[in-house]
Amino acid sequence: MLKVALVGRPNVGKSTLFNRLCGKKLALVDDQPGVTRDWREGNGRIADLNFTIIDTAGLEMMGADDLENRIFAQTEQGISFADVVLFMIDAREGLTPTDMDLAQKVRRMGKPIYLLANKAENRGVLPNLDEMYTLGLGDPLPISSAHGEGVSDIYDILIQHETPVEETEDEAPILQIAIVGRPNAGKSTLVNTLLGYNRLLTGPQAGMTRDSISVDFTYEGKKIRLVDTAGQRRRARVDEKLERLSVADALRAVQYAHIVVLLMDATTILELQDLHIASHVIKEGRCLVLGLNKWDQVTNKKATLEEIEHKLSRTLHQAKGVPFVPLVALNGQGTDELLKEAFKLYDLWNTRISTGKMNDWLKYTTESHPPPIVKGIRLKFKYMTQIKTRPPTFAIFANSKERMKESYLRYLENEMRKSFNLWGIPLRFIVKSSENPYT
């Protein structure tokens, strides 16, 4: 499939065009320059033309700043994967020295380059287009990514480079893993280690990742989609609009994941924010794995594991059996165990129990420990059935759902985990009252 990279300095509208070509808001967009740092891929489409679109970081004039150099290296990596480069300029501001410097650098990479003059919805900017010929990139194409103007002209450019693709079976990854956690837990480092190359920007500064970036790879013949997310701080400490957008993007990644790895610094484990994140993952019905990063820095390993187990059992009863994997993201120690736990939970998450087995279990369980008597009447169960998987969800039909106590429902959940070995995944129960035909 054709791959197209969007390149240019900050705030020229690359992410806005990326979202428009993808047909959905995947990349964060804000007036603050430099929102995008890691390059990201999306499925672009114009009419009958399908392609991969790559959104890259906005590039400033290269200086001595180490972060800027690493961001530029990330953008170079994104361009190297592309077949065509769309070089974007702000038509309102006209040509700048940064544009000229970047155009020269991109041209050296030997890719076909086309010049897009964005924010050209106002005809008053057309005189600014004349000076853009000095870049040596051919005719500037006036577009407006915010209003969708000029998209048909982009189609005319890209269709020239389309190559026929043989039809293949659906190659979507079978397992989607979102990696979440507080800032500086090592999420991006873990993704880079799993991939075997530096796909994501890393560094000692907190908040390096802003967008949720998804990357596909294969592990032991199984396809996986990894999603790196922005670090989540306590809500009271989040005051910038951009950080709020990043956290919302991370929470959205949890909704679409199958497995969520909550990565923690093993030297400061399960702080209040970690518990909040874990609780959110379970409420969303996703499988949770606790990754204990920087395990090589922990002195008393046994006491640390016992403390985690104690905190989980005391604060999150739904997290019973959730696996925690000690690892070192920097050198890959423990990453194989992490992925094996993810696949194991994925299989459990898709568990389906036959109605016959379930009702035999329900009869035995309620006879061993009968439901409580409420207002002189004992709760009676008619039958039980599984109504969905991912997560396993069960409907219990009783004579009165109002008489179902939370404590007894928790007892049923614990017994079900023991009997069917459903540890470590969220379970959901819906209690329904049987209708009285005489009312």
C-alpha cells in the first residue's frame, strides 16, 4: 500500500490534514506548537484511493538542543518508510527560513516531494505562493486542511504513485495491548524494547509522549498491536489543555484495547494514581497486567510483591488474580513473561461456559451457602446464562433482584473464579427479576 508522509514545521496543519484523510480524530490538535513528537500511522482514504498516512513532528531550525535532534531523528525515520512526501507550509505566514532549511534536508532523502500551501482558504494569501517556488519543489498546491479544500488535488498527486496490491486475508492484529501508567514509568522504552528498535521518543523528561501511538509487530507468529500512551497524573495536577487532551487520548486507547499493561516504577509501586488507573481499566472490562519496571533497582523483592498483593486485595476486589510481572524495560528482562501473561488472559477473556454447566454450578453453590433472607423472604434463583464474552458477562434470573445483596454477589463471583479458573479477568453480573404473569 502507498505510504505518504506529512512533513513541515510546527503548526502548519499536518495533524489536521492527517485527521481529515483518516476520517477521524486520531492525532491531537492544538494551537500550541510542537504537539506531535512521535510519528504515527493511519489509514488514509480519498474516494477509491486507500493509503497509509504518516503524521510527523513539526520541525524547528536544528540547534544544539538534544530533544530537538531526537525529534528530527524520529521524523527522518517516518520519512524513510514513506513512498511520497507532502511538504506543508503555512500560506498565511509565507515562506520562512525554517521552511527553507527543512526543505533542503528533506530533499536530500531522495523521496518524491510535493508542496502543499495550507490555510489558503482566503484568496488574499495567493500572492505569498510566488515566493515558494524558491524551494525548488515545483508548483505549490493551495489547500485548507481545516475546511477540506484541495483534497481532490491531493488525490491527483497520489494516484500517480499508487501500485496495485494483491488481495490478502485480513491481517489485523489479533491482540491489542495498551500500555498505560504514570509519567516516566518507562512505557515508550518498553515499546521500543519489544520492537527491537527506537520507534518512540524517550528521555528523562516527564511527558515525552503526548499522542497515543499504535505500532504492529509479531511475537512467536502472533500479531500484536502495541499502543503507547501519555503518562497520567492525578486529575488535580492536570491543568494544561494539552495534557488533558493527552490523558483523554490515553483513556480512549484503554477502551479499544484487549489487554492493558499498567506499567509502574517498581521502586514506588501502587500509588493512589496507579490504583485509579487500574480501577478504570477494570470498569472498562479490559484485562489488566501489572508491569513492575526497574525491577533491578528493588532491594527487597519478596516484600514488594507481598505489598502489591495486599494493596490489590484491600482496594480492588475485581483485581483478584491479576498477574504482576517484574521486568526491566531497558534491557528486555521479563518482557517474554509479560507477553505470555497477556495471551493467557486474552484466552480467559474469551471464555464461554455452557448454560448447563453454569446452572449445575449455581445449584451447588447456592445450596452450600444459601442467599440471605430479606424482609422475611429468601432470594431464589431461577437460572443463569452467559450473555457475552470479552469480558464474560452473566445474567442471573431471580424472584427479586432488589433482594440481591452486594456481598452475596461478590461471593458468587469468587466461587465462579475458583470453579472455572477465571482469575485475573473482569467478570460482570446482571441480576434480572422473573416477570409475574398475574400482574
